[in-house]
Amino acid sequence: MKRRYFGTDGIRGQANVFPMTPDLAMRVGIAAGTIFRNGAHRHRVVIGKDTRLSGYMLENALVAGFTAAGLDVFLLGPIPTPAVAMLTRSLRCDIGVMISASHNPFQDNGIKLFGPDGYKLSDDIEAQIEDLLEKDLSGQLAKAEEIGRAKRVDGDIYRYLEHVKRTLPRDVTLQGLRIAIDCANGAAYKVAPAVLWELGAEVVTIGNEPSGININLNCGSTSPVALQKKVDEVRADIGIALDGDADRVIIVDENGSIVDGDQLMAVIAESWAESQQLRGNGIVATVMSNLGLERFLDDKGLGLARTKVGDRYVVEHMRQHNYNVGGEQSGHIVLSDYGTTGDGLVAALQILAAVKRTGRTVSEVCRRFEPVPQLLRNVRISGGKPLEDIQVQKAIADAEAELARNGRLVIRPSGTEPLIRVMAEGDDRAQIERIVNELIGTISNVRTAA
């Protein structure tokens, strides 16, 4: 059944436009609170947010919904998504909520939900919430004497700070490293520089002056140009770029070159395999990860299990098959020894540990393989189902046959935006560019005709 509200990463949309309205946010609070309100204990929820202006509005609406459903609310303020996941478990809450649209511009916002185990909700529970959202919720409201309370607990961010620091191996210190970090004017603008400084690094910070409307604006993991300039300006050993809610990371080496999530997973997989920390004899990534990563791991005797796009699907596969490293090319990296969801800061510390232990530069440590030529382009759609068109399906089949064993083709609708993503990779760059351009043309023509 097609889902109306939830995408690949919670509910997301433009602020004050359905579904990202205070009315729906309140109903989400009531519906989710109803589902997790079981047992005789006092029920509670933690709510964190990034720095978007609309976060105030949605936070208050969610508080109204959860308290109306009889849950007590702990308000964490601006805090990274992985901190919400961690604190949901640490504070023994029934549910955790992160208000964020991750790497999207400030006009967007979203609601991510975590269960009491700190993991994102399953498709089944999200379906139950959607079912309740379509119904009259008045019967689910708490009695007057059972309405929940809400309070701010900003100090609990330090629990997360100490947790992150403990993920750096004990034999490693960051002393002697000059680190430039871009906090994307987002949720980690306080905690990330503090963690690095307390671990001994010299820290130069940018993207740490949130205004409510500048999150991810020409900064952060999706726009690392400012960080590249800063690395060059201060002669940093490494640059670390987080996104708006700090669950993804991109690295800039000492030469200003960008290191994506595939290379970072290769570094961690190789390092953990050598120290016998790696489980599953490989890692989990999505269909978007580069074929070069797969070949690199194969040469090391390690495997690559692929899932559909979305870190939640990576995590599900990791849990089902006992892997402890997984992630996405975009920089979502999940290290289940330390957390239940992607954590850009924790992943960065593993890279820094490899740099310090080897005594080599970031460029030497992080260039683990030569990426296979890969091209990704998007087609914006306003409606319809162009991927179900016969002409489009034939063009896709022809392209897959042409690539055969020399490459891969991935075509999928975005789970967070009205886009169709077309990705192809293979050893022949000219062939890849031609195939992608032809498919883009076919899909665009069908969309226009519709």
C-alpha cells in the first residue's frame, strides 16, 4: 500500500505546507504516543531538533500531541540525530523524535521517529501511525489527570558528548592535529567542536552560527567548498563536514580533495578487519555505492551487501545479518558497536584514529580505491508514474543489457523529493554518460507528454 506521509526517512516536506504543518505534527504526537503507550509505567518521549526556524513551531505542536496522549516530554533543544537515538535508550524513553530535514534547505523540515531501542521505526509501525492519522483521534486522548508534562533538559547533550569521546580508541589522542570542522549551521554546532577540542585537537570551526535560515546554506556535507577553502587557509590536516542533523559526514583531505562515504567505509572496514573488530566479514551499503568499493573489498576478502537507498534499510540488514559497519556514499555511516543510526562525528573519529595510528596523511589513508566512473542525474517530476511507462521500461532494459557485467544501472524515485534519480557506472565513462543522458531524455519526454 502506498504510504501517504512517511518516506525513506520519516515525514518530510516544506514547512507550513502539508504534511509538514503543526496540525499534522500534533496528530503524529497523539498517534505515536498512542501506539507506544503500553504498560503501567509513566511514559515519556525525548524530542530533539536542528536549527531550522520551523523547528520551534513543530516542536510545540509535537509537545501538544504527546502530552495530550499522556506522555511526558523531555525537550533536548538543538542536538544531532544520533544523540536523540542514544538518549531515547539512555533515558529509558518509549519513543524519540528528531525534528529535522537533514541536508535539505531551511524551508524544509521533517519528523524522524525512534523506538525505545533507539532504532528508527519499522515499516509496520509507521503504517500503524499512518492508519491512526486517518482516523478520529479524540478517543485516544488522555484523561485530564493523565495529561503529560514537558520540560527542557538541555544538559543531557553532555551525555552524548561523553559517549562520542569514548568511541575513539583509548590508545589514540588527537593532539598534534589541526582540524577544520563545518557544522552546517546545524544541530552539531556546539557539540562537534567541543568533542574534537576535548580530545586534544586544534579546532577551527565554520558553519557554527545558526540563524534559523542558514542551515546547510553554502556549507556542510552537501556544499563543502567553504570547508575546502578553510582547510587551505589554515593549513589544516583534515576537514570534517557534517550535515544539518549531523548524521552524515564528508571529509576534506589536507590537499582540499573531497573524500566521500564509500572511501570512508573502505578505511573503516580495512582498519576494523585488521584489528578483528569487523563483523559479518564485510559491510553493508546501498545500491548507490561505487563499484570500486565492491572491488576493493573483494580484493581484501571482504563482502559488500547492498540494500535499497536509505540508512534505515542499511541498519535493518546489519541487524539481521550481524554486520557492524554500514552506510551510504552520501556519508551516512552506521557503526553499530557505538550507535543505532548514522553518526557523522563518530565516523569521523574512526578516520582520525586510522590517521593517527598510521602516521600518514589523510590523503594517503583515505584514498583506498579508484572509483569507477559514475554519473547521477535527477529528473524533477510533478506527478504521474513515468517509471511505469512502457517506453521508459524498454529503455531501462536496453541500458541494463548494454552494461551487462561491466557496470551497473540504478533508477529510483527519491524518497524525500519529487525526483527520479538515474545513476549508471562502469569502466567506460563515455558509455555511462551516453546511457544516462538517453534515459534522462526518455523519462523527460514521457513526463512532458503526460
